[in-house]
Amino acid sequence: MEKSAEDIFEGFKEHSIAEFFKRNKQMLGYSGKVHSMVTVVHEYVSNSMDACEDAGVLPSILVSIKQLGDERYGISVDDNGPGVPKKFVGKALGTILTGTKFHVYRQQRGQQGIGAAGCTLFAQITTGKPIHVTSSTGGDAYSCDISIDIGKNKPVVNNISQSDRKSKGLSVHGEFDGIKYENSEKSVFEYLRRTALANPHVEILFSAPDGKEYTFTRSVESIPPPSKAIKPHPLGISVNDLLDFARISSSRKTSVFLAETFARMSPAKVQEMSAIVGDGIMDKTPKELDWSSAESLIKAFKLVKWIAPDATAISSIGEERIKAAIENILSPEYVYIVERKPQVLHGGIPFIVEAAIAYGGNSGRKSSDDEHAGSIMRFANRVPLLFDAGSCAITEAVKAIQWKRYGIDIENRPVSIFVNVSSIYIPYSGVGKEAISKEEEIVEEIRLALMDAARGLQKYIGGKQRVSAAKTRYRTLMNYAGQLSSDLSYLTKIDKKEIEGSLERLILKHYPKAKESDAEPEGEEEKEKGA
Amino acid sequence: MEKSAEDIFEGFKEHSIAEFFKRNKQMLGYSGKVHSMVTVVHEYVSNSMDACEDAGVLPSILVSIKQLGDERYGISVDDNGPGVPKKFVGKALGTILTGTKFHVYRQQRGQQGIGAAGCTLFAQITTGKPIHVTSSTGGDAYSCDISIDIGKNKPVVNNISQSDRKSKGLSVHGEFDGIKYENSEKSVFEYLRRTALANPHVEILFSAPDGKEYTFTRSVESIPPPSKAIKPHPLGISVNDLLDFARISSSRKTSVFLAETFARMSPAKVQEMSAIVGDGIMDKTPKELDWSSAESLIKAFKLVKWIAPDATAISSIGEERIKAAIENILSPEYVYIVERKPQVLHGGIPFIVEAAIAYGGNSGRKSSDDEHAGSIMRFANRVPLLFDAGSCAITEAVKAIQWKRYGIDIENRPVSIFVNVSSIYIPYSGVGKEAISKEEEIVEEIRLALMDAARGLQKYIGGKQRVSAAKTRYRTLMNYAGQLSSDLSYLTKIDKKEIEGSLERLILKHYPKAKESDAEPEGEEEKEKGA
């Protein structure tokens, strides 16, 4: 019953990437009803923020969700960004793997060109309906319907018409089935709340399916400095990358090509390189470089001392903004913020870790009516990561900390642990971008940030406990002091108040903080220092 | 400083899937040096097994790894399968998203058409070298080099020549850099050991980079019954799926199309359908079906009572084979195997869960020289899953069990928990297929299997403990009995042996198992029942 190779290969075919994701939509984040809804909102909202920031506009984003049937919802996202030119809109929303961001070496939330077209695909396979788009780039406004020719991964654009939209921006509306709105830790509301937390310059209006309206106001009135496109650092690229750059270079010599293509490649460094690899390679045209010459260059890169990569291209949130946002949204009793210096992934990709620990107020998550439990808020380039925590470098780092040593019970106390990783290239663990791959360099850097933050909170809690212990002792001693003063007064005939007064002074000398008013926030001193 | 949409969209481009995975190779399993090496071996070995089984051949697979430099290795996998016809070899190994398996509704290890071409891509971007292939499909044998034109996702085939390979099969050799061989829980050796465990009909020879040679022998001499291609079940498809089938149908009527396309669609069922949706829809040609007619059909599907999907298309391992394999490889003291009945995912996709718990012998993993800790072995369609445990339905189910209740300390005892999920469609959580997405139906089914297995082991351990407690009491009592007999004999002048004899009979009445020989395996009775 043996079968031949010819029989087996009869059905051999090539498939489109749209077809692949249609069959494996869980890989894009479309698994589970609540999760699927968050994925749609996430894709549209992060695209909107990228577009606004690209155009230098303070983002105002309106998210509106209406229930249309049992598990059917209409989701609309409207922004005040630059809009999408009519001739690009089909591909932007109707072809998987297109975009402006793929080849540019700068920080963006989106980087794949999959998300928005993935939403179109998801609408189409659950309701058969196209996405409806309205946009204006400043001149004429238009609207149209977009779907995907799945077998070919090509856009199908219909019903193009003029629109009376007045303001610049993009509005996308889709209808989706098999999804669900829920008020949980992993819901659209929580996603937007965390988005506001990590993006204090964004205003988000949210109209929920239950009729409630929420506004996340801006706590900062300026957009973060735009992320610059930078040249790649010599230590961050592979032989294959070098050859890719060489192939599209029009320089006449490799020496010129190196200086033009890579960061930190001063004339002096080019000379150092020449001394190592020889003029034979440096005088070649870049297109003549073969694997072994490129390998020699990469090896030489590793022998030269370089200035670290330019981290100004990375736009982290910043201590002040994190503070403003956390106070705005969590109103914590105490917050400690850590902004680490830029670090380097794989030798040449700069990244920055920011961490914060908030305590009390609305920190943590409600575990019952009056109980709060700890909560970990993960962000990558300011985008909240709500799912697949188990695969994430941030979770790994949180687990690596012995919180008990710092006297912090993250399971049962109102603690919010906030971590944001910013980079030109975030190594996500999956296409759905729900977790940061557990690269050692990233995990370690987050761990260091969290240790620092944990020490901050430890001091505060320690201070609080010391004050509270001192108060107890003060009260106990003062009880004895009262009795003792009476007895001594009876024996010595000295006035009881006088004795009590000197005893109290004696006690206060040892427990100076014990008599402070309860109304005054405890440990305020540390708070100022920490925040 | 506002930028216009036109400025922003200047760089708008379409990208190839090969380019995407080149930039995000961690999504294919190429993250970490040890992990990357396992990924290469995994892709080639599972393709080889699929090919052999497809052709009806007992698989013999040779894996050979040689260290060529610091982190550079040559990896070869050779099989006795049907081989690959010359005209398909380029696409099969040099284009991402091609294959024979994508559209067929049957169980296979591979299902994406990404893995082997992913290896080619990984070789290319780490060493610049093509993959070298030798194959024979029975007639002429050939060899060639294959790489990928990454920008276009097209194969580049070079150096095609005749080969003197005598036997049918495929041999693939690649050179990879930035990878590492290691002897750990997540290594190539462990991957192959687990592959042998779940595939007792496969013979694997492994030549390790340290010069050691390992043979995993067959414990079963027959290939599993070939998985059949089946028709999809009406309850397992979406409106969109139905329209996809309708579009390629050449039937003249929808009624005929339904009967031809779907499982369990007898003439009686077609009539039931007609009664619900009306002849208007049933008489249309399938190509005329629009979303709303298709939606009516899908709704009608849900109103009709169907026989469950045909699970004969699923090839699970089977109790006997699991037993043979576990005894062959783990030599446990005790093993309990559970094979659950077929269940249905999303209403129409059949799947089968098999679980086993092995105890003692080489079960578990060595935590120190003479300590063993528990180990979870995850499999999907008999392929070992070594990475990304946190995202996996199997891990979720293991965590959901309160092992202490069953008296099983899975952290610190020599326990191997074995779970294999078999299905025509496994919902992997990522492109790298390293974890099964946490679909509720799958997690619950695994949980039930594990509870059953845990009860089995509990009985065995309980029995062992009872026997051991009885022995202790027997010994203690017999000590007293000896002294008592002497004393009584002295007082009554009755023979000491007689008294001792009747006392022992009395004691044995209460602890019947206590005198059994130590040489006899304890709890054998339960073992026979369980295994």
C-alpha cells in the first residue's frame, strides 16, 4: 500500500498569507470572544496613535462599540490624524503585510503591517461584511468599503464616494461576530485605561455597548518628541543584513557605503576598519561584496570600539509623564518610578525600560468589593499587553524578583507594577504582538528596574510600619505613664501632670513620630523623594 | 510641524512573508541558541515522519549534527520516505507557505507549509549558505542547493546534479550559525527521545556533535493506520467556510452540494434542511449563494441533530503503543494510561486526548544525581512540544488539577505526565507551533483525562503505602509476639512455637499482605488493571 511521491505531491500548492491567517486567526489574537474584541480595538487604536504622532498632532480618539446581536458588535474608531490617501487605503486595510513602517529604522507601535488588514479579514470571515472607511487628508474627503480577496491577499474596494467629513483623520467601522464585551481585567475598558496610562498625551472617548460613556482625559498637553529614524549600529546587524544594505546601495566603494549606512561610522572608524579587513574589501563596490567579505566586515565591526547606539531615537514615556498619568488614573498613596538608561539588545538595538510601582488608592485590581490584589501592567512601546502573559519577558522578570524580601506581597496588596519597554525593534513572541520574547538582555534589564522600584516601595512601607509600631509602643507606654504618674504623685506629692509631662517627653524622645496627626499622610517624606 | 498623509505614505510598500519572518524569526521558534537548534531538527524530523507515513513506510530517520565552529553546526536529516519530485523540491523547501497539506482535511504533523522553508531561511540569514538536498523518488536520484529569494519568497535552486543515492527518501543538510547543542530538558536529545516515545513505530538514529551515537529503537513494528481525509462536519464550519466550499463547487444545486461536501449529510438530513431553509435556497447553484443564504444554512445546521464527526480520521497513538513506548523508554515502576473518547472542538472538529502518568524508573527528570522531579511531556499530533509551556492548553490543564488531593507531589517525585492531543486541526498558539491554544474544550478534556490518570496513580501509591504500613505493624507485633510467646510458654508450659504460631496467624488475619516477599512487585494488581 505504498504511495509514490508523485501521488503525494499531486495536491502541492502555494498559499496566500491571508489564507494562512484565516485558518489560524488565533495567531493574530482572535481566540476567545473577549480577547478578539480587544484585538480589534487594539489594532485600530494603536494605528491611530502612530498616525497622529507621525503627523505631529495630539491624538484624540473616539472608540464606539454597539451590540448588534448575541455575539455581534459594531466597532468604530475615529481619529484626528493625517488620514489615509485614497490611493493607499485599499492596500493599507485590505492587504496583509503592507505599510509604511516595515523598512524604517525607528520606533513605532505598529511594525508589521498585519494588524489593520487582520481586522478586515476577521470582519469578513465572521460577518461577510467589508470594513467601512471615511477619511480626509485635508482636501477632499471620501468613504469606501474594503474587503480582502483572501486567496490573493489583494484589496477589494467598493462604494467609493465623496464624504462630508470636515476634519482630517480616519474613521474605520467594522462589524464582527463571535465576540463579546465584558468588564474584566482583560477587557476593552481596561485596554483603553492602560493605553491612557502609558500615553498621557492622548485623549480617548469611549462609548461602551451598555450605553456608558467614558473619557480618559489628557494629563499632558504636548506630544512626545517624535521618534527619529536612525541608522543601524554596526554591532546590531548580521552578515545577511549587511549584504541586504549593500545590495541596495549606490555607493561606489564599500568604505563610503559603510560611512553612509551605519551609525557611529566616522572617517576614523572607517580607517580602523580598513586596517583590519584591508583595502581589497573596502575598495569593492558594495554590490560586489560576497558572504565572506561581509563576514570579514562583521568580524571587524566586533574588533573596533564603538560609541553606544543613539538612544535619542527611542521615545520612552518619561518620569514626569508616568507620574502625571499614574496620579491621574490610579490616585495611589505612593508611587516610585524608575527610568533606566538605554541598553542594547543583540549588540546594536537600543531599548529603554521604565518601571513604576504604585501602592494604595486605585492601584492593583479589585479582587472583591473592598479587597485589592496586585496587578502587573505590561507595555511595549506604550501599547498595553493584556494577553499571553506567560510568554512575556516582563512576567519572567516579575517572577524573578523575591518580593517577600522587600516586604511586598504582590499577590494580596493593592500594588500596580508598571513596566514599559521601548525600542525601535521589540522582539514580540508572536504575530499577535501580545508578549515580548524572553530575550535575556531584556529580562535582566526589567529585573534591575523592578528591584530598584521594589526598594523604593520597601522604604515607604517600612517607614509606615515603623511609624505604626512606634505609635503602638507610645500608646502602651503612655498608659503605664498615666498610672505611674498618679502613683508617684500620691507618694511624692508632686503634681501628677508634671510627672506625666516629663514621662511623655522621655517617651517621645525615643518615638518621635508617634504623636503625629493621623490626618497627615504617612511617609509623605519618602513619597516626595520617590516620585 | 505637522506632516501630511502624503509625506507619511511616501514609503508605503508591500512585503513578502519571507521578509517578515526574516525580521521576526523568533516567531518561527528561532529565539535562543538551544531552542533554534531544536527547531531545525523538529521541522525536518516531523516532515520526514509525515512523508513516510503518507507513503506507508515504517520511518527510519537519521539525525546527524556536527559542530563546525563556535556556534556553527551542520545538521543533516535523512529519511526512507517517498522522496520529493525534482520539480517540487524548490518550492517545498524554498517558498514559505507551500505544501500538500494545507487544504486537505486530515491529520498531519505539519499543516502550515512554513517549517522546512523556514529552516532554509534561517540557514541563509545566519551563514549565507543554501540547503543541500539529495532525494530519490524511486527512479533517478538528484541533488541540489536551495535558497530563498527573500524579497519575493521564491526558491533559488542551484547545482542540480545526478546523485548516486540508491534508496528512496530525502536527505537535507543545512549549516546554521548562532545555535548551540546542549544536554538539557530542552535539547535535541530530549526532543528525539520524546518523539520516539510518542511514535513507537519510528526508528531514530542520532549522531550527536560530541561524537556520541544514540539509537531509539522501534517498540512497535507496524505503522499507525493512515489518517484519512474526511469531509468537514456541518457543525464545524462557519458561514465564510461554507461560501468558500460553494465557490469551488461544480454541483448544480445547493442540495447536491451539501450532500457532496459535508459529513453526515444523508438524503434525510438534506430533506430536513430543505424543510427549514426552503427550496428557494436549496435549488440555487452553490455559486449563487450569498452571505445571507449561507447564514440561513449555517443556522439550519444548528437546528438539525447530527451524528458526531467521524473520529476514525484521527490517528491517536493508542493504549498499547503508549504502554510499549513508555516501558521501552522510561522503564517505570508503574504506568496508568487514559485514552479518552473523541471530543469535538468548535462543534465539528474531532480531537482525541491521550494521557499517561508514569511513576518511578526513569520517569520524571533528574533534578540532581539521585533525585527526580516531575516532568510534563506535551505532544500535539505526536510531536513533542518543548517550548512556550506557559501558553499551552496542556500546561493549563495540569495546573488546574489539585495534585495534592491525589497524594501526588508532581514537583518532587519521579513522575512523568504525558499528554498527546490528536486532531485534524490543532489550534496552535503561534506560527512556531510550540503550544496548543487554550481553547476551553481542549483544556477541559485534558483535565478530565489527567484526573482519571491521577486517580490511577493515587490507588497505586495508596496501595504501596498501605502495604508498607501493614508491614511495619506486622513486624512490631511480631516482636512482641516473640517475647509474649516465651513468657506464656514459661508460665503455661505450652510449646513456645505453638503459641507464636497462633499469634502470628492472628496478626496475619489483620495484615494479610504484610508477609509478602519484597521481591514481588508491589501493587502489581493495580498495575495490570491500569496499564
